[in-house]
Amino acid sequence: MKIGLYFGTFNPIHIGHLAIANHLAEYTDLDEIWMVITPHNPHKKKSSLLADHHRYQLVQIATEHYPKIKPSKIEFGLSQPNYTVNTLAILCEKYPNHNFCLIMGEDNLATFHKWKNYEVILENHQIYVYPRIYNGKKKETQFDKHPHIHHVKAPIIEISSTAIRNGIATKKNVRALLPCDVWTYVDEMNFYK
């Protein structure tokens, strides 16, 4: 099985995350997309980051009606700071019959050479890259023509979790940016207020 790993804090997960994940699940050769919730780093200020279990619950609620999209809390028990290369090694050991691929935005590809052991990741895993909007000309990267890099023509979604949190805090109606059940959970729990 070919699994695409979509990493994020998902604080909160929104319709943009789901649109990208669903597009990759339906229009690429990936069999499933696992939404890997990044845990709170104990060495960083928490600010408005919800507890891990609440963010996992939000992703679970959001993906309930998408059989090809699953929540993953694989990183919750790992020591922090954690690196993607470590998560990939653990997943490959735990699920030896799965082929794990990374999903990232074009902006992350531009800094991929700074990731820990990026060469190991690139040698052993494919990377699916979705487009971003640029102010000015898009920069070429050393990875653009690499055989393990797949540029996906996915919809460009410009929604940010930060803007959603700020909107909730300032009493704006951001309901349309969240899956219905996610909005209900966030509202009932008084998150981000």
C-alpha cells in the first residue's frame, strides 16, 4: 500500500487541509493519506496550540467521511524535538508492507536541503509536492527534476489555521473554513477564544 504522509499541527484542521489531502488521495497513485499530527514541542512556548488529543480528535472528526484519509498520532510518543527521518524509520519498521511517501508544499521543498538526513529521505521515499502562491517568480530548487519528486497539480488553497484562530478570538464567523463537525467541536469546547 502506498501511503502519503501529510504532517501538520492541524491547529485546527480546516477545509484547505482536507481539499489537498482528498485531491492527493483521488488524483495520484497514493492509496491513502495519513494526517500526521505533530505534537506540542515541550521546549517551545505553547501559545494557542491545543493539546495533542484535542487536535487528534479534530482530525478524526474531519476525516470521518473520507475513507482514504486517516488521522495518525504516530509522533505523539516520540521524544522531542523529533525529525521526519525518525518518524519514517519507525513507520517503515511498524508497517513493513507499506510504501511511505511525504506530502509537502512547494515552500517546504525550497528548504528541504536543511532537513535532518534529507538525502536518506530522498533516497528511500517519494515526495509529492503541492503548489503554493508566490509573490513574484517561483524559485527553482535542486530537487525539481529529481525522480522521487512529484509535482502535483492540486488546487491552491490559501487558508491558514492562524487566521482561523485569530478570527475566532476576535468573534468573526469562520465557520465556512472548517468542516461542519470540526466547527461544532471547536465552538462547544470554546477553543481559541
